[in-house]
Amino acid sequence: MAATPTVTVVSGGVGAARFLNGLLDAIDPAKVTAVVNTGDDTQLHGLSISPDLDTIIYTLADATDPERGWGLRNETWTAMGALERFEAVRPEGSAAATRWFNLGDQDLATHFYRTARLAEGASLTEVTSEIVAAWGLGLRLLPMTDERRATVVTTTTEGDVSFQDYFVRLRHSVPVTDVRFEGAAQLSDTARHAMTSAETVVIAPSNPLVSIGPIRSLDGTDDILSARRDSVVAVSPIVGGAALKGPAARMMTELGHEASVVGVARLYASIASVLIVDPADADLADAVVAEGMRCIVTPSIMSTPKIARTLADVTLAAVSTR
């Protein structure tokens, strides 16, 4: 029997979490590392919040609220509700007691711990490892960097805003004219090693522009991936011209990209040799090939654990059998 490969997954939040669930069902979790976007990270109420890291942790721990699709099961909102009393006295321009970014009472515990450990001098990589262990997970989760690298979105209505302002406060409902990444951050040494040493690298079905984009914006990431392109496989987050969750398709159109698997191929052709697409896009397989990527068609809407597991198996086989 062939040895189980080591796999590094370049990850955003929800789509990556679902893919990782299938992957951990397919292979030993100890063989899996995820390098996770932190361009979405934010500070609220003095707390350090890492939405993509936490989404993956809660999903893999089977703790996510199944109805909302985010946050924790059986969550309560007492602390956020109590902030309402301060809204009448808050000075104009103050961000104190803001409630547009809802933090559940259980979720607050994660942010309390992260914030306190960072204040003690621990790196985000170290703190994330501790939080993963506290949730009893067997894989490695690595933030892309231990430094600040913030996604800034330029909108037609409010100018430049943070990603969380765009995604949560504005409900990603306003047109976007630009996305950029601020902060002189470096790809962490552990993330760099994970992407260079794994036998297979998977680009998760995450938003190419604001989930995978921040990781690619760090010096060296694209060089690493392009140098090992034959062992890099991407899963398209676009199915039938639409994103399964979030604004990926609309953002691609607004920023001048084609909102299709062909548009995804154009973004990834220099760093990945294979693109996995759903049967809904089987008619575009030749167009993907024309962009320089091998195209594999398999169900990619992870509506059941079985589909997620099969997608993981197909994804790994895409490069391991070449």
C-alpha cells in the first residue's frame, strides 16, 4: 500500500473548512497542514479576532451552528445584547460598544484567550496551535503570517474599508473597484516550510481574490507554488458561474475577471497544474485546458460528508498519479 502523502491546503474560511473535513476523513489528520488567510483578521472591543482560523477550527470540531453556518452551536448573545445600553452615550466617531460584528458568548472565550496570549508575547502561530489542541484537532493550522497583513476593499459608496466592514457591516452588497493588502508582513517560516515540504499542495475552494489572494500577496508564496506547480491542484470555488457562499463571483466580475471556472484557471494557471471543477461546468473543461491547466470534473458542492470525502480523494489523486 502506498504511503499517505503529506498535504498542505492553502485556505480561506468556509469553503476550505468543508474541504478539510473531507480531507481529514480521507487521510491521517497528522499528515494535513492548512496555511490560512489572516487578511480578514480584525480588532474589536480590544480583542484579536481571526475569522478564517476560527471558522476552520469550529467546523472541524463539529461545533458550528448548522442553521447559521457560522459561529458556535447553542450560542447565546448576552454580552453583545448588553452593549446596547451604551449606544446612547457613545460619542460620535467612537467605535466603542459596536454591535455590527456579532460575537457570541462562547465565541468570546476564543478571542479572550488569543488576545491574552498575544499580549504575553506569543506568536499567532503558537496561539493557533494551542487553540487547535484545546479543540482536540489532529491537523496543523498555520496562520499565513505572524504579522499584520490587512485586506482593504475599495467600494464605490464608502471608499476604502476593512474587509470585515465590507463583508459584515456592508453585507458585501456594495460594488468593489479595488482590493489591496496593507502591512509589511512576511510569510511565516512555518507556513513557508509547509508549502515547500508537503508532497501535495491544494488550493482550497476559497475566494481567489480575498481569501487566497492575501496569502499569495506575501513575498515568496507564488514563487514556491510555481516552482512545484506539477504537485499543486486547485478546487474551483465557482460553480456554474456563481459562488456557493459569499461574494467571490461578483467580486471577480467587478474587478475585471471572468466569473467562471475559466476565470479561476486564469488566476491559478501559473501556480497550479490542475483545476477541479463541478459537473455543472463540464462544458468549460476544454476552455480550462486552453488556459494551461489540466481539468478534472467531479462533484464539488460539498452538501454531504460523502461528497466532501470523494472530492478530497479525487483532488489528491489528481497529482499523486501523474
